[in-house]
Amino acid sequence: MSRRNSLIFAVGIVLALTVACSNKKSVNPLGNVASKQPDKVLFDKAMEAMKRNRFDVARMTLQTLINTYPDSEFIARAKLAVGDSWYAEGGTASLAQAEQEYRDFQTFFPNMPEAAEAQLKIANIQYQQMEKADRDYTHAKRAEDEYRNLIMQYPDNAKLVAEGKQRLLEVQEVLAEREFDIGRFYYLKMSYPASIARLQSMVDKYPLYSRADEALYLLGQNYEGQIARIRSAPTCAPTGGPQGCAGELFKANAIAEATRKASEKYSQIITRYPIMDRVDDAKKRLAALHQPIPRPTKADVARNRAEDASRKDAGTFGHLVAAFAKHPDVAQATKVGEPQLVDPTPIAANEVVRSTLQAGIGMPAGGEKSVGVEVVGKGAPAANDPAPRSDAPAGNASPFARPTTTPDANELKPAAADSNELKPDPNELKPAADVPGEAVLPPPPQVNEIQPGQGNSAVSSSSEPASDKDLSSSKKKKKKGLKRIVPF
């Protein structure tokens, strides 16, 4: 009996020691003692599956969490993770599904910080599918719109906004390249109005384009092409001429306007892009047109130098690889400056033709809205004349004559020249300048007034004209193949 009791006692001690030394927590789901939350368990399992690229398992687990625990604190993160799973999986269909999931997240949780992240990923989806400038630009245009939405809707998220701006500059580089190629094609086809409309709209919309100076130079060449075309047109005789002829005055006015616009484009190259390749060519064209050559300021040189220094050159091997790649090369996109968030009004080719015709006939811009027509005929009543009456007296008097009336005796009349006029009051205070012998004191200096020689040295130095040394130190090696672009 004692032996049996001692055996039971030993077994009890062993069991007690085993329970005391055990580190395992109770996993009783009914008691819920020291157990994890089930929604947290599902979320962790989904994240672990995504790390192992098991995206289907991750989405099923997240969807179970969303359907089973609609009030869970992990609902928002779970819905965002569903989009992330599609985004990480890649592929056209998966990216389209990811975009839809991100938009649903923005709909249900618009005020959460992750909404900005969802918008950035929507834009990145379009960015990843963007093609070269000479191919379909649908994704590039949509990427531009989505990055603009990110910047304007979530301006407080500095980190994501900075990333969105940089991506937007790269997207706008591709879109500007497309517009430039189209404008250059129209120029080589000598369709000058169409080329001017394309290139001018591109320069206004994308001033940070890496070849903006080339676009402005092409604009000047377009206007010079119009000058050559106008000069070669037959001149109409006073009694008429062949079809397509133009009068001397019309040709002179049109040539003067085209010369002014060409000079404006060449001057813009020198002042806005003073270190770019086309500066020397622009100066030569201004001299040939007998127009003054402007000089850029130090601020213009510093800004253009910063833009050019931020661009990268892919090199010979990089250009060779890019020629066979599907996606565009955005190394030339600038890393400084603010991208355009609002599109300016585009210019149409018919507007260019209309402005040329208006300049030829001497009509200012917008003259079609300010031209009045005056019709003069016999017997027309003068201005402010009363309407003719049927009971007007007969005779030689005109029926539109003003009726004579008897002057009113009580009518107020101006005082005669010899009447007593108001005399100045001798006790009236006068300024010192009106009193003989009194010195005029200068006005006291204003508190915020900038006195001569006390201006901001940084502002004054940046607005000073750039010296030859500043321009020569900023010059880079001229690219090849820039000269032969003139088809006329």
C-alpha cells in the first residue's frame, strides 16, 4: 500500500513540475485565455503568404477576414493588401484588378493616410505600362492625370508628393517628345500652320522638356518658312490678278508679323535656355533678321544650368538597349523644377492661319470681335436727334430738325465773366512750395522703403545680365545633327 502511495506521489510531482516548466500558452478558444485575436491571425497568415509569392492564398485569406470580421480594425489594411497582392503579381490583367481595388479603397476610406498611397500606386500602374513616344500614349496620358490628382488631392503628404512630381516630370518628358516629333513632321512637310500649332502648344505645356530650345528654334524656322512662302506668292495688280495673289501691303504686313514672331522665338531661346545647344543658332538668325539680340540674366543661367545638370546621359550602350526596349528612356527628364499641373489652352492650326490673315490686312489680334460697321445714308438722323414725327411742319425744313423752344426765364445759367467770383481765403493753409521764401523739406523716409544702395544683393545680382564668362562656363558640347532641319 505504501509502495502504491509513493508511486502516485512521484507521478504527481512529475506532472506538477511539467506544468510549471512549460512555456506554452493556453490555446483554449472557448476560454480565450492568452490567445491571439482571430482576425490578426488571418492577417498575419495572408502577409506571410504574400512574402512567399503565394498571392492566391493571400487574397483568399484576406477575403475571409473581410467577410468574417467586417468590424475588425484590420479591415482597411486588408483591403489595401488585396490591391497590393494584385500589384505585386504583375501582368496587364492583374494590374487592372489592382487599380480597381485601390479605387475601392479610396471610396471606402478616403480620409485615411493610406489613401494617398493608393493614389500613387494607381499612377504607378499607368507608369509601368507607358510606352515610347512614337507608340500608343494612352497610359502616359493617364499616368499624367493620376500623378496630378495625387499632387492636388494630397498636398500634405510631402514624401509621396515629391515622388509623384518626379514621376510626373518623366511622364511629361515622354508626352513632350511625342508632340515635338509630330510638330517636326509637319515642318518637314512644309505644313507650317500645323507645325506651329503643335510646337507652340508643346512649349507652353512642357517648358521643362529637354529639347525645348530645339522646339523654339523649329518655331522660328516655321515663321521664316512662311516669310519665304509669302514673298514667293504673286503680287496682285491694282485691277486684279490670278488666284492666290496678294497685294503689296498685305505681303508687307504679313512678313513683318512673321518676322516679329520668329524673332520672339529666337529671343526666348537665349533668355530661357541660355546654355542649350540652339543659342548660337538663334543669335545668328536674329542677326540675319536685323533684330536685337537679348542677353539673359544670371538667374536665367543658373536655373537652366540646374535643369541641365540634373539630366542623365544613358551613354552609347544605354541608347542601344533603349532602341529595343518597350518602355521609354526617361533619363533626360529634369529632376528640378515644378511640373505643369494645369494644361494651357491648346492652339489650333486654323487659329494660326487666321492670325496671319489678320496681320496681312492690318487687323490686330482678336480684331474680328472689335470691328464695327457704320452705315451712312441720306437723311439719316444725327446722333441724339429725336425720332421724326408725323405732324412735323411742311416746308423746306428737314423733318429731323430739332424743334425750337422758348428759353425758360427761371433756368439757371452760369455766372458771367465779370461777376463776383470766389476769392481765395487769406487764412487758408498752403504748402511751403506755394509760399515765397519757404524751404521745401523732403518727405520722411518710409519704414519699409528700400533706399538706394540698400537693396537685396542676392536679388539684384540674379537680375543682372549674365557676363560672357557665365555663359561660356555653362556651355556644353553641341550635339550633332542640329543644323540641317530647314526644308526651304
